[in-house]
Amino acid sequence: MNVDDLKFNQDGLIPAIVQDATTQQVLMMAWANKESLQLMQEQGETWFWSRSRSELWHKGATSGNTQKITHMYYDCDGDTLLIQVDAAGPACHTGEVSCFFRKLV
């Protein structure tokens, strides 16, 4: 992946969709910046930018529910990431496997 091909928003962020590499279930959505992308490429685990705390966030650093990256893609417009992972536990802070457990329609 060439970071120069990506289109970050006005805040320097890009949405990152995290998907289970085996089941293909969408686990979560978070925001990434150039620094978190560099950490993901170097360490092989998911890192994001927390908008509420204004700091880098290593997924699972506190809970132990880390996400090992198997593949990382970007879409045809270059403005969204898809990160496939092997997850060590639930993605959601509620304990649900996926953050997308509440049905709207």
C-alpha cells in the first residue's frame, strides 16, 4: 500500500473498516491517520486515531483483544480502508464480537 494514494479528510483521517479474515464479518469501524498506518505496517496489529481522546490507540492494548492484520486494502476512491484481521477477542467494548450488533432495518 502506498500511503500517498490515500485520500485523508480535512482532519487528516481516513475511515478504516475492520473485518474478520476468516468469517468475513465486519467487526468495527475506526479512524486512521498517517501515523497509525505506519504503526500498523511496522507492528502488524491495528492502531487507530481516537477522535474523542485525540491520541493514537492500539486496539486491545488494555483489553487484550488485539487484532493481527492479515491484509489491508483501500477502495477504488482511495478514501476508505479495509483491514482484515485475526482477532484475539471481541472487537466491541461491550463484549460483542462485532460493534455492528444492533439491527436498524
